[in-house]
Amino acid sequence: MRTLLLSNTNMQPLVAFLKPWEVVCGEFNSMLLDLSNPESPAASAEYGRILCLFDSDSLLGDAFHGEGAPEQCETFLAALDRFCATHPDKNVMANTFCFGTGRYLNFADLLHPQSLHTTEAKLNGRLIEMAHAHPNLLLVDFDLLFRRHGEDALLADSFWYLGRIRYSNLMFRSLAAMLHQAFDAYVGQSRKVLILDLDNTLWGGILGEVGSNGIALSEDGAGRCYRDFQRAIRALQRTGVLLAISSKNNATDLEEVFASNSMMVLRRNDFVSIRANWDPKPENILSIAETLNLGVDSFVFLDDNPVERDLVRTALPGVAVPEFPVRAEKLLSWFLREVVPAWFGKYNITAEDLAKTQQYRMNEERQCLSRSLDLDTFLVNLKIECTTHVDPVEQINRIAQMTQKTNQFNLTTRRYQIPEIQRFLDSPEYSVLLLEYKDRFGSEGSVGLAILNFRESRIDTFLMSCRVIGRKVEDRILAKAYELFRERGINRIMGEFLPTCKNQQVANFYGSHGFTLVAEEADGRKIYERFIS
Amino acid sequence: MTAQHEASVAALIASVLNIPTAAVGSDASMDSLPEWDSLAQLNICLAFQEHFNVAMDMETIAESTSVTSLAALLPD
């Protein structure tokens, strides 16, 4: 996918920082024209991603207080709105309005009814409404960059007058990182699990030496660094990230901390998996992966010890292992500014995200039950209740997220973004089936997805969350799919298996569900057919 | 010190212009390298500012169009 960069200033220096994205700059100051002209490069099929990175002060032009937002801002908003609506297949990334600190009315600005503050807030309100209306529009918050680095560090006045370059390289570098991270978050490419060390990571000091109430963890003094860090981890967990522990400690010492140290923000139940033992950490991380039924490439590992970090990086290259701050006072800002946006970025929080830890913990209880019963008795005992929704528009974020994140039980591994899902939902040639699961232990939310292509009588996508694998619920979504095909007079349907390095467990899925293999390609792709009456 | 400065400036210029380091000698300038045009000059100076933490005014940007003149801006 190629990217076109539009602006009202010279943004060419950004191109080098945006690698590996393949970015082409539009003509100088052609942003408004490109957005409005149906013959412009922006409208052509060549570009799948359009960056609209505009300078707010330039759009403001000569506007003075009392004049509100000048016409140019209105023209831009209208053009952006129309462009997003007429090109639902393109991703459009735009920044928010962020005016410079120079104020015509300096001290009087704050109280003025048409202050720059007010104008900026109104314009951004419009952008946010637009982003709700157009799922293909992705906003990045310039205010975050300016608050963090400051105007003095981000603006480059001499370059502005020499070559219409507004920003310093620090801005271009930070903006490129923000665009990359925001896009990854938007397409749901964030990691799922945070694995934590304990000593000098979640608290200060060595538990085995100082005991459960001797560790540095407090509301005042240096122990506050760790308590604040734990608060931030807890907040991250609430966005759907699973927490686990891999630590060289005695398990009983850790239980003692959970039981008796009142300064712990993170409690026993916040963790879906705990490995406190003396085994090598890569082994522990693999065993966590097995328990959770997730690949290690969805893991991030935090440890203050460089030897452990190196060991994990070498043994398990898929695990993300960031450097760790030397000073405890840097823990919180490092975690929030660097770790979270780089690996746990989220653009939308779904209901599933909020309940994720709970769901994995219920899974543990189910596993206990299954160990004591044979499969069929176990399944009867679970009292499974499934509902299949056809074209559930309100779940569009979750649907896109499932196609992005499901690796193992995924027959075709086709990754779709929100605009594409929108097209499937709207078109009579497609149906999107979403399976909701509930049993006596609780609700798992949406766990199964099928995308049916009626024009080609084909199951385009079929996937199940690994949380419910082995509970035979895939049959229910297949049954619903047959019903929809039948209603349209289709009695021969096609299924595909596209092999990846992760979906071997479903290599024979269609074969074991009444389908017949009709073709097998050299790349391992298999085509199946099935007649339904 | 001068030779060292010139070498690090040349390496920075090569990375901005996306050409091999060997192609940027200590005598290289806007006139000697075809890749070094007026837009590249701005890119080089943006990188120079950030890398060496030196603020450049308009005049300096306009005049510092060679490895030697850029290296001369660095403290000894």
C-alpha cells in the first residue's frame, strides 16, 4: 500500500522518517485541491493511505479575534469530510488542530469569547465527530507532541522562512513514530500479554532478602515510583492486556506479598499466569504461552536485569524486550511514553478488551473442570449458549480486531480493516456472522467469525478465538452459514485453507466437516467444496 | 579535531542524501554532489541541528553548503 502525504507546508523531510512506509509527497500546498478534486492523485487507486498533516497556524491565516474560525478552516473540514465519505476504502490520517502559543490578544485570550483556545476546541470537536462518522479517518493528537516536547524544540523558524519547513527533525521523528504507532493500533496490531519480573521491577529490593514487607513499595518516598508504575500497569490491564509474572523467586514468598503487603496495587487475580521459580525465563515464558494458548510474538517482557533481557531476546526473538530505565523515578514516564504506545497502542477499546482478564481466568476454571471429566460430559456440563448475529454493524471494531488478531484457528488469515468490514456489512453479496458465547462460568463475548461471499458461493473467512477451541462451537456458526447460503438458493459452497506458520491445527478443518478437497496448490492452499441440501 | 568533525559531518550528509559514506569527502559541497540540492540542504541542516545540537539561523543555513563550512560550526 502506497502513502500520499498532503500538507499546506513543506513536509518533505518527514518522508525519510516514515520508512518502511512508501510515501510520496503531494505538490506543495496542494492539500485542499487534492482533497476536493476527483481527478487528483489522492483520489487515484494508487494510494491506499492519505496523510493530511496540516499546519493549523497557516490555516488560520490572518484571522483575528472575534472572527471565529476563518473560512479556510471550514473549507478544509468540508473537503476532508467529503473525501473520507467518497473514499471509504482509503485510510486517511489527519492531525488535530494545534495553534502556536503566540496569541494576538496575549493575556486577554483566555477570557475572550472567540479565543484561540475556544476556536481550537471547536474545530477539534468537528474533527472528532467526523472520525466517529467515518471509520476510515484516523486522527493523531498534535497536542500530545507539543505538550511533551514543547514548541521551542519542535518548531524551526529559520527553516520556515527559508523553505516553508515548519518543524525540526525532533518533530518529524516523533511525528513519524506517532503515525506508525497510531496506524498499528488502528489495525489492531498491538500485543496481548505483558510479562513482568518482580524484584526491582514491580517493587524495589530483593524479596528473598528483605521479606514481603521490606520491599520498596509505598505511597511516599522512593517506593512510590513502583506503586505508580503498578497503577499504570493496572490501567493498561483494563484496556485488555493480560498480565503474567516470570520471576526468580520462591512462589510462597510471592503469595506472602499478595496476602500481606497492602501497598501492592496489582493483586493475585490481576495475573492470568504466574511463574515464580528458578527455571530459566525463556522456559517459563514458553509455558505461559502454552497455558494461554497464545504465540510468544504477542508478548512483551519487562525485566530490570540486562542478563535476563538478553537471554529472552536470544532464546525467543518473537518476544518484545525493551530496555529498562536505570532510575526508578523514570519508570512511570518510560512505561507510558515508550512501552505502551509502541506495543500496546489501542485506537478503539471494545467490550471484550475490558473483560479480557476475567475471561482468561474463567478459562482456568474450565480447564480444572475438563481435567476431571471426559470431553462430552465436560461440554454438557458447561451449559454452552451460543448466539449467531448476522451483519452486526455495531460490532464493527471487534470484527476488524478479530481478523487482525486471530492466528491459530483461522482458515484464511485475511486481515481486514474497518473500511473493508464496512463494505462486507453493507453489501448484499456478503454476510458477516459473529458468534457470541456464554456458559455457566460466564460470557466470552464474540468468539467466532465467518465472512460469506454469496457471489462466489465461498466462505471467505472462518475463524474462532483460541479461548473456545475444543468446545465444538464452530459447528454452530457453520450451520448458520449453510442456512444463509441455502436462503439464497446456493447449494454448493467452497471453503479454503491458506496455510501460515500458525494455523496448522485447522489444516484439515474442512475435511473433517463434510467438505471434499477439490484442489491443492503448490503453496499449500487447499480448495474444498460441499453440497448442502 | 577538525578532521574528526569533518568525518562525522560527511557521514551525516551521506545518510541524509542516502549515498555511500565514501562518496562524501571532506571537500564535498553543494556544487560537487548532484544529490545536494537546495531541498537537500535544508534536510542536511535539520539533521545537523539535531545531531550536533547546534541552532542555525537563516544566514548560516544559506551559507553552510560544504562539509568544511558545516564542520567549522562545531566547537573545538
